Amino acid sequence: MKKFVVAMIVLAAMLTVIAGPGTGALFTDASTGSGNAFSTDTLAPPTAPSATLGSDGETVTLTWTATASTWATSYDLYYGTTSGSYPTFVKNIAGRTTVTTTDVPASGSAAHYALQARFQNWASLFSTPDVTVKPLDHFIVKASDGTSNIANQTAGTSFTVKATAQAADNSTVTVFTGNVTLASNLGAITCSPSCTQAAVAGVATFNVTYAAAVTATSLTATGGSPNAKTGTSNTFDVASASVPSLYFSDSTTMETLPDTGSFTITPAASATLMSSPAATTATSVKTVQSGTTGWTLNLVLKNNTPNAANAKANVTIWWQNGSCTPGAIPATQILAQATGTGAIAIAKPGSNDKYGETFTIPSVGSVSRTMVSGDVVCLNIEVLSNSQDAVTIYTNTASLTGVTGLISGIIGPMTFN
């Protein structure tokens, strides 16, 4: 009987392990022994991640503690808009010992970040905990309290506007200290001290003045870097400036000026200076000044010599303590003056009906007076000797030329108590 001995000679042994997609690795070993030994390791994620929003409202600085896996070579940064979900790859950061980077999130929504350690095509789990920042998304432009809509305004009068940096959830981005520029969408504005202001704790404050009346305007704030963000206020109207005026309250004839006649108005006399035509008591003037555009003189007149030549008259407006006394008035008291070749020409109406005229009396020098007890604003009208007309000046009398309600008065750069 034959016996067959089957001998199995192990010449070599080979083991192949294929990992899943994205983490593939090939292990091989050869041995003539009866056993093989394998060792395993886990790629550890970075730890203690943190994210800080910069003063520009958009740049995020991230830091972390390096992975404990000394054989890791880099990190991958991921981003998402909800916690625990990071679908957007941001960038790879080379070097295991590199533990900081920056990013500007593409969306204004809350930014959630996580990192993975890398070795070749292996990746660790995501870092924990989730780190979140709320970058600048927009501005709100409101009244001085920062929350109310801007009310209707008056041209020439300053008002306060606040532009607040906000995230997508309307929370204030308090770390934002960048510049904010304010612009009007309709109508010219000036800002004090400037229409570009640095935000303080996310809020930029402006003192705004419209130059002229405008309807349905709004203000837009722009700021943030590197991607500028904006915000626009509610619409509002800007009314014409209510120019402080001095009106003569006497409702009868003030004075008839014959050729070479002179008439001076004193507030303490019967023609009391008023803050408005409807005022029943005199309002004191606080400050008067020469200004830059002169004063306006409104006169209700009666031409006593129809079809005669126009009357020419010198006009002087000045301040004085006590009764108005024309003559040698100190230059430091003259607010406006039209004399000599600049004398006003009082045109004839073609009849002896009363009518209204407006004259600009140019400013003289640079005069400013804060009124004290006893101060008055004076007006002197002097008909020149070459005039051939007599003119009567009225006060509280409406024009008969269609401009009803015109009352004799002077309008200039002044403020009232």
C-alpha cells in the first residue's frame, strides 16, 4: 500500500487590505514564519478650536490645538451655516504645527467652522466643539435713538442719525469698529464732522443737515471690509427752512419817505420786531451776524407819485444797544448795507396801489453779536437826493399784486430765544 504525504510548503504569504474611498491604504508583508503582526493607529482631530470676528466685521480668525498624531501633515477647514454640518471646503492648511488661519465667509449668515487633520489621503473626524461667528450682514439706519425711523426734517437744521452694523439675525456686531459712510439718495447733505465716521461698538453716529427741501429722500450707510455692506433708512421729507425773520408788527402806515427823507426802525418803538407775522408778543433775538449771503428786506410800499422815476434809497441794517441812532455807525455793528451805487431801486408799480418788493442787502465784513439786555436790530432807509419819487412804507398790510400776506420785515442770519 502506497502512502501519499502531502506537504504544504509556505513559500510566501501576502495580505492585501483595501480601505474605503478617500482613505485607501495598501499593506503588504512577507514571511516564512507561521504568523504575521499588524499595528493600527487613529488619526486624531485637532482640539480646542476657536473663532474670532475681526473689527472689520467680516474677517474670521481661527485657532486650534495641533493634532496629537505626530505623523499628520496638514489640516482641512470646512464651513457651514448650521451647527454640525460643514458642506463647504474652505482650504487646506499645511503643517501639523500650524494652528491658526483666517477666512472671510461668503454668506452673511452665522458661520460654523470645523477642522480635520490630514495625512496623505486620510482624514480625521471633525474637530469639536462647533465654533460659530456672526459676521456683518447689513446696516440699519435710524434716528438718534438707534431704533426709530427718521422723522420728517427741515432744511438747514441738523439732526442725528445712527447706522448700526448687524448680522443676518439682526443682532448688533459690536466688534465692528470700521468706517461707515453715509449718503443721501436724494438731495445734498453735509455731516458734522464728516459723512464718514468710525463705528463705536458697531454704531456710527452722524449729525446730518440737508441743504434744501426734498420729498421722499432716504439715507444709505456703507461699510465693512473686504466686502462692503449697506443699509438704507426709511423715506422721509425735508421741508423748506423756516428762516428766522423780524417782522414789523405795527398795522398802520410806518413812514412816508419823500425825496431825501430818512426813516429808522427801532424794535422798542411802535414798529416792534416780531418772530413771525402771527406773533402777538415780541420775541427777543439771541444772535445776529453778517452771514455770507446778505440780508433780505421785504417792503410793502405805496408809490405816491405814479409813473415817476424809481426811487433810490440807501439801506443799513445794524445792531445797537439802546435806541437806534443812524449816522456814524461803527463798522463792528453793521450787519448789511446797500449804499451809493448799490442803493436799492424802489420800482414804481404803475399806480398808487400798495405792493410788495424784496431786496437783498449785502453783508458787510464779518460781524456777530450775541444779544444782551438793551440790544436792538436797527433798519435805516434813506431816499437819495436825486430821487423824484415819494414812497410810503407799510407794515401789516397785504400786497395788492397777488402776493397776499406779505408783511414788511427783514430776514437774516439770526437765532431767537
